[in-house]
Amino acid sequence: MIEIKNINKSFGDRKVVNDVSFVFETGKTNIVIGESGSGKTTILKVMVGLHAPDSGVVEYDGRPFTQQSEKEKQEVRKEIGMLFQGGALFDSLTVEQNVAFPLDMFTNMSQEEKNERVNYCLAKVKLEGRNKLFPAELSGGMKKRAALARAIANNPKYLFCDEPNSGLDPKTSLVIDALIKEITQDLGMTTVVITHDMNSVMEIGQKILFIYKGNNWWTGTNKEILTTDNEEILDFVYASEFLKQLKPRK
Amino acid sequence: MLLKRVFGKPEKFSMYYKQILYEIDSLGIGSLWLIAIISVFMGGVITIQSAYNFTSPFIPLYAVGLGTRESIVLEFSPTIVSLILAGKVGSNIASEIGTMRISEQIDALEIMGINSAGYLILPKVVAAMFINPFLITISMFLGVLGGYIMGVASGACTSYEYIFGIQSFFIPFNIYYSLTKTVIFAFIITSVSAYHGYYTTGGALEVGKASTRSVVYNSILILVANLVITQLMLV
Ligand SMILES: Nc1ncnc2c1ncn2[C@@H]1O[C@H](COP(=O)(O)OP(=O)(O)OP(=O)(O)O)[C@@H](O)[C@H]1O
Ligand SMILES: [Mg+2]
């Protein structure tokens, strides 16, 4: 369980996150949705400590991450897997070296064990056989998937995914969603997924946080999102002209 | 601040060791050809110019060989070659680390619980401080050889005089002085450019600026350090 309490964050004099509190539950896929630029990535980066919040607390299973020393933070981070919005694969390493990187760093696995684990993770994201390619030789969606494979390689306790589906076709998207849901439940991870994709929200959104202009605007489940009468969230969900016709009327 | 993190305790020694070997190859061996060519030509030019200037009958011609050796060992190889490396290796390091910064690769390392400064910078510093003295020694040798080839070929001096010249009044301490300079310059080149790369913010444009800035700072620092070390060791 990851708990954030009263997080505030400004860049310069622009307030980006405004007093957001939420509990991300273990064994569930917790989803953060909101318009582009609403502050989702910023919240995620505050949670993992890449941005220091102006005020507020982040706790990992009771460990007060925000107040911890750099050393203690490193220990928590060894249990974190993160998929960045831009992938952030290491350019100088091949796909398989990227995925093996956390294993090289933090485990004493033999080469065979590592290979096995790498191939398993790559198969999970439908990238089998692409082991020897460099990130520059991958398409945008393939980079995302390779980065996801790296994020889950070392069986993290906490998994953060910043838009795992952007740049993917609907079919591959579903595969990735299913994968995230499956490993979250099977391994009892605490998973936080940022997405724009309403398909994913409905597929795997067991607990949803809707961010509107940096505020915690609405929380609920994927079923509740269909029945809410919150104006902003309805605008978000039923954005297109086509969907507006399906929008439930009050 | 950054230095403290650079020299923090590594997460896993074998990974650092692997990186150091990789950097020795890329920073050191990768510069070998450039250094070889420059050294041979500069050695040749120094010889011809010395011979051209030593027209007085009171100066024996073996002074050409002696002068060439001293110029190369004391100044050209350690300082000028380091300045050239500051351009090549320095801009390379700054843009590599800068790109990793703006594409969130450094954040990705941090998230894994890795001391990114240590992992990215320490191997480069260690590799350069280790390999540069070898590069500079090779440069000295090739510079003197280049002087011989061109001096004799251009008729500036005879083979016997040149060889006699480069063997006379040899002071081993000078080599020690040069290699000390080299090691310090290697530290400056790698740490200064890594610093500029590491603190890049923004986009590709800023990476370019960081790389330019690192070459400028490197060159100035090397020249200042050169003066200081020379004052301390030779005077
Ligand atoms: N490092 C930064 N420095 C200054 N401003 C920033 C920085 N990072 C983000 N911002 C600003 O914070 C706001 C929120 O950005 P954020 O990346 O959190 O949005 P987002 O919800 O993830 O959007 P998207 O869905 O497009 O990824 C934006 O207006 C952005 O301009
Ligand atoms: Mg974002």
C-alpha cells in the first residue's frame, strides 16, 4: 500500500499539484486519469522521489519515504519498478541488456537464470526474439514494451507505469493491460498506472483517481465511473462527439 | 556535492569493473589514432622549426633533437594532447550524460536505487586517469619519432645528430612531471564534462550547449592547472 497525504507541488509560481491525498492499494491496479498537463506525471515523480514535494507525505507500507535519507530511499527504490512516459531505455545497451540491468545490479543470478528471466519478460510484452536490438532500432510502442519488461524484470513490489498504452494499437494495448493486471494480482504488487485510455480504465481500473487541474477531483472504481454525475469526469470520459451521444443524461 | 556522490560506495563492484573496462576501451583506445597522427606531425614540425631557428654556429645541431624531445615531453604531449582530448573526450562525455539526463535515463537509474552519479561518472574518471598516461607516453614516443623522420627527410639535421640529441641531458624527473600533469588533466577532463552533462536541463539544444561549455571550462582549467603544477614541480 502506498499512501500519499496532502501533496503540493509547484514549478516556479505555477501550482501543478494541489493538496492531493490518496491510498494506492496492494494487489490492485490503481489508475490515475486526467487531461494532458493536469499533473499526473508530476504526482508519480513525487511519489518515487524524483521531485521533492513542497509539502506532503508519501508512505510505502508505512515507511515515511519523503522523510527518509538518501540511503533509505535507495532501499525502497530497489523494490520499485517504473515505466517512464518516454521509456527511458538505456541507449547504449541492447533490449536484453536493458531488461537484465536490474538483475545484473541487484541479484546474483547465473547467466542462464538471467537469460531465462529476460526471455520470459520479453515474451510477456510480446517482444520475443528482439533481444539483440538497440533502443534506436525499436518503434515507439516497442520501446514502451521493452521498458515495461525492464520495469517488471526484478519482480518489484511497487510498479509505476506512466501511460503503458500510449503508442500501442488496441489489441497490443489489451495484452499489456492484461499483463499488468495479472502480475499485480499474482505477485501482490501495488501498481499505479497513469493512462488516457478509457479502454484500459474499464478493463483494469480497480481503483481510480481522477486528477483535474492538479486536484484530486474524483475517486472510485471503473463501474462507478459510468454512473457518476461529476461534470468534469463525464466530459473526460465522453470526450468525442460520438460518445457524447451515449452520455447518460440526468 | 557531486564528487561526494561520485565516490559513494558502489552497488555492485563487478558492474563498475565492467564499466571501467568499457570506458578504457572507448575513451582511451578510441582516441589512439587521433593522438598518433597529431603527435607524428607535431613532432615533425617542432624539429623543422627548431632547426630553422638554430642557425647560429655556436649551437650544435644535436640541440635540435634535444629541443624537440624537451618540447614534446614537457609540454606538447601532456598539455596539448590533453587539450585535444578535452575537446574529443570531454564533449563526448558531456553530450552522452546530458542525453541520458534529458531522456530520463538517469532518473531510471535513480529509481532502480542506483547511485547514478557514481555509476555513470566514476568509471569514466578512473578509466581516463588510468589510460591517459599510456596515451601520452605513446604520444611522446611518436612525437620524437615523427621529429626524426621529418628532420632527416627534410635535411634539417642528420640522423646521428638527432639521435645523439634526444639521448643527451635526459632528466627522468621530467617524465614523472609530465605524467603527473596527465593524470590531473584526465581527472579535470572527465569530471568537468561529466558535471556539465549531469546537470543539463531541457532538451537537445541544452545538451549541445553543455557539451560546448564543458570544452571551454576544460581548456581553461587545464591551462591554469598546467601553470600551477609547473610552478610547484619545476620551479
Ligand atoms: N520539470 C518541470 N518544470 C516545470 N514545469 C513542469 C515540469 N514538469 C511538468 N511541468 C508542468 O507541470 C504540468 C503538469 O505536467 P505533467 O507532466 O504532470 O502532466 P501530465 O498530467 O502527466 O500530462 P500528460 O498526460 O500530457 O503526460 C504541466 O503544465 C507542465 O508544464
Ligand atoms: Mg504525463
